[in-house]
Amino acid sequence: MTLADQLITIARKLSAEVEAMQFAAPITHTYNPLAYAWAPHEEYLRRFGNSPKRVIFVGMNPGPFGMVQVGVPFGEVAAVRDWMGIVAEVKKPAAQNPKRPIEGFECERSEVSGRRLWGLFSQRFGTAEQFFAQHFVANYCPLAFFEEGRNATPDKLPVAEQAPLLAVCDAHLRSMVEILKAEWVIGVGAWAEERAKLACAGLPVKFGRVLHPSPASPAANRGWSEAATKQMLAQGVWQEG
């Protein structure tokens, strides 16, 4: 079984496990892009997950105009379609949020976090193939949560709902790190770094963090690409030049 096949197997398992979970008010809608946007996600794993990686970047969970739309972590549509060369069928979730419709690759809203993240990688490495030769990007939690039109994050869920979700997400991340034989796991934001450390405790892997590229972060809005590059260099993950 290839590395990509192994990643696909554990992603299908994770999808089935989270699909069965229920979340109470104030959560009104839960999206699982590993189900309705499986085709582009599988293509992402097949094309870019088929070799060991030195570095895995781990985000928190899908953004409403990124992975929610196209099934790829931090999935700014232009980056996925034009830089990675991925276009595939995106279906509709059973219970669609009218304030956050699934438009797939037709989505015209920009996922700012994804635009910044993939923009840095394309600027530094040139092609997607050059970046993915040693790097990979994943989300810790595959689910997106909404309180009507407002995005909600898994760290804010009540403990009774959070605990089983974190357990399956921890197991998936640990398996991914083992499959890809990662040297570094870099949390995109503090919470993702904390979860990675817990999930991968005891593995021969180093941990780091970059500032989250969210437009809700004043620090990110002052020049995320430069700040993240400095962090990667300071931690010894990247080298100058």
C-alpha cells in the first residue's frame, strides 16, 4: 500500500467517525468536507501525500471559504485550482447552511488564511511539487461548525462534545505523522500546536508554531508572510536563502 493509500484509508476512517457525531446548540450546522468534498481531498492526498515529508503544517479546522468549499486544507480556490492543479466534483452536504452555501470551485469569496499560507509557499518554493517534496498541510479537525452565519471553532465546544472529537482527531494526526515519517509538526496557531504535541507525544518528532494567518489577527494583518518566515527560520525548520 502506498503512502497516499494509507493516508486515504485513515482519512476515510476519520470521516466516518466524525460524521456520526452530534453537536448541540448554539451549533446550527456542521459540515464534513471529507464526505461531500471527498473527490478533491482524495486527489490532494494522492498527488501530494505519496512521499515522506520533513514538515507537516497543521491547522485547526476548515475555513468557510477554503476547505469547506473545495476539500483541501486552507483551500483558497485559486491556490487549489491554479497552483496545485486540483479540480474535482464537490457535492452538497445533507443539511446545508443557507448562510454558508457550498459553491465548490465556483466560490468567489477568498479564504484569506489560505491565500496567505499558500501565497508564502508559492513565493518561497515556486511550484507545488517543490513545496510538497518535503512539506504537507493538514487540518487537525475535519469538521466546520457554524452558529447560523458565524464560524465556530472546535476549541469552544463543551467538553462532553469536544472529548470524543479530539480523541479521533488525535489518533488521525498521530497516524499521519507516522505514515509520512515527519521530522517536524508545525502548528498553524497555538491551539493546533498544543493538540499536535498531545497527539504525537512519544514520537520522534519536533514541534513548532507559526502565527495563524487569519484576518482576525492584528499581527497577521501587519505582514503574515514575513512573520511566519522569521518564525520558521528561528526554529530551524527552514534555512536562509
